[in-house]
Amino acid sequence: MSKLRFYMAMTAAKLSAVALRLLGRNATYLPGLIALKNCKDFIGFLQKPETLICVTGTNGKTTTSNLLNTVLTHNGYKVTNNSFGSNVQAGVAAALLLNSTFTGKHKNKVAVLEVDERSSLLVYKYITPDYLICNNIMRDSLKRNAHTEFISYVINTAVPAQTKVFLNADDLNCADLMPQCKNRTYFGVEAERPEELPKGQIRDVCYCPVCGGRFAPDYLRFNHIGRWHCTKCDNKSPDRDYCVTAIDRVNHTFTVTAENGEHTFRLINDNIVNVYNFCGAISLLRAFGLTWEQISSAFDAGKLVQTRYDTLDAGNFKVTMILTKGQNPIATSRVMNYVSTCEGDNKCVLFLVDDVEDNINNSESTCWLYDCDYTPMADEKIGRLIFAGPRCKDHYLRALMTGIPKEKIVLHETTADAASLVDTDTYHDIFILYDNYRLDEAVAMKKQFAARGEVKA
Ligand SMILES: [Zn+2]
């Protein structure tokens, strides 16, 4: 009976995918939802690929997933993945079923699946990843994954013990994660070791889980990412198996050192959070069986997808678009910090981050803005800060509390024509920070700037 239910669910899901494609719509979620509505243990009936790689953690899942997918594809593997779809249970089901036959036989040898942390219990109940990478565990949107201890508990409960795990050694929330998994590889970054502790940033790690003593940082890069030791017992950040030992920002390279050698890769994005993502992916790909050269050749080929970062050079001025995750204080803080480190003596930042999508059904608290570190926006090389959209006054208040001079802030309650507020004769380095729901507006802005610069968007 249950097998019959599976076939009926598969048929309904496959037909819905065909219909969606005929309508020109994305089939990355709904077919999975239909399958699960008709057969709640649908994923359990599907044959799994030979190798199943899963990616989880608060920030960097999509970047890491895209990277793994691109490197494996570059090396001749056909890969099932959900990078451009949903990472909850229905999205995972959709990715698997769309790459399966009607009888549930999987077509590709490898799958790279991004899995939302909170969906862990619903996904790993039916599939056992061969490899699982977790880049970090940080506080998240109150409405989504919220507290780090809750998310750690969910992951610890869900992941099978036989999975090989790849963990960020510089994040103590990751260090003790999934204790049932004994095959553990740690990665991290030693290069550009900071000399001073960051000020005014929230830290999601304070106390030692072994003895309850206070953790003291040896150094911190941002928030709780860095190296720690317990002041009462000998608990400390784990040693790294794969470590970024050099970052050359002039020649755009970085070097990864491991017990089995070292290799220098092309640095395709110099934001430190992405250096962590790259190192983690490389450690997993080495365990998968690729050589340093096979991995490196994909970096060199320039095929790595950067869905969250885009630039436009209009000659007289340059525009950089960066995705920030609204309601996610640390991801947003990191993007603001990155902008402050970018070239330019008189930058203009357009900020399109709000919760307008949430307002359709309800309203989320704006308290996450007070977990954000706005300090980088006070940098004197940022001459103009434009908050656009319905939450512009909330951002304004938060910016004033950080000590940002009100003279450099412009408020605009809509996003549609906010680009017209930028004087490109004065500001030659323009940044558009947008959240997921503002992608269309951000792309439209880029086109407006391209038209102004008489270049192609
Ligand atoms: Zn301790």
C-alpha cells in the first residue's frame, strides 16, 4: 500500500513539474511539496545517489553548495543539487525526484544538497549523508532558526553517526557539534590573524560546555569566529586539518595547508567569510577523492557561480551588488564590514533591507537591527548612506545610535527610484546591499546605473 502511495505521489509530482515548466515557472519546490503531501515518507522510497553530500550551517550554505557543485561538474561528475531552489524538506524532495526515474532510481552519481538546519530532523530521518559540512552556527532570524543552542540540538539529534563531518574549527559552536560523528575534519583560517579584539559585536559563544568556565579569546576575527580557550579547563578550539595559511590580496590567491600537502588557489572573492567557505569545500572535496589540481582547475576556469555578488564597471563609476540576509544580524554585519574594506575614498551605499515580504502575513520584530554592527557604516570613506524602503526610519534610528552623522544619511520610503538619489559625479564607488526579497529592485537599479554610464548591465 505504501509503495502504491509512493508511485501515486511520484506521478503527481512529476506531472506538476511538467506543468510548471510549461508555464515558465520554477519547479524547485512545489513538486516536492506535492510528493510529501501524498506520501510523507516519500524521500525514504527514493534511491539515493552513490555519494550524498549535504551542506548546512547558518551562513554560507548556498555559496558552499554552488562551489561543490561547480568543482564536481568541472571534473566530469553529473550532480543533483538544489542550489537554486528550496533548502527545506520539500526542496530536497524536489531535487531528488526531478533527478529520478518514475520508479525512484537516481540518475546521477553525486548529489550536493543544501539543507536548512531546522529541516534536519525531516531530511536525515530518510537519508544519510556520506559527507556533511557545517560552516558556522550563529544567531539567525528570530522567525527562522533563531538561537544557536536550539539549532545545535536539532542538528545533533538528526545527523546519523556514520556521516563524515567537516566543521569550522574557528567556530566553537561547530567544534562540539554532532558528537556522535567520529569521522571529523576541521578547517579554518590562520592567515591575517587579527591583533585586536573587535569591539561592540555580539558573541554567540561565552561559556565552556565541558566545565561551565568562561571562554577567553586568543583572537577573534568577527563575532565569535576566532580561536578560544577555556579559563578553567583545557578545552580549546580544535586543531585545523585544513588551514588557510596565506591570503595574497594583490595577486588574488590563497594557500591551503594540510597534512597531505599544500596548494595555492585563485581567490575568486576576497571577503573573509568566503575564504572560510572555500577552505571548507576544499577539505570535503579532498576527502571525496579529488586532487588539489582537480579542485584548483575549477577555481582557475572562472566558472564558479557568484549568485550573491555582482559588479558593473561604468568607467566613471563602479557599482557592486551584494546580497545581505535580512533579519540575519551577523550576515548583514559582515556585508557592511566588507563594504568598509573595499576600495574607494568616497563611497555611496544603497541599503534595501526590510521585511516587506513578512508584512504580507505578519510583522517581524526589528530587534535584529540591534544585534547588527553598523559601525563600519560610520567609516569616513563612506560619504553617503541611503536607506530605501518601508523600514528606512528603523535603519536611520539604528544608524544614529551608532554615531553615524545624520548629514550623510538619506531616507527614501520607496525603493523604485532610489538610484536617482545617487550623484555618480560625486560618488564613484556605489554599493547596493539588498535582501532576498529586493533582488528585482536591485537588478533594476543596476540597469539604471548602466544606462546612466552608457554601458551594458
Ligand atoms: Zn572548560
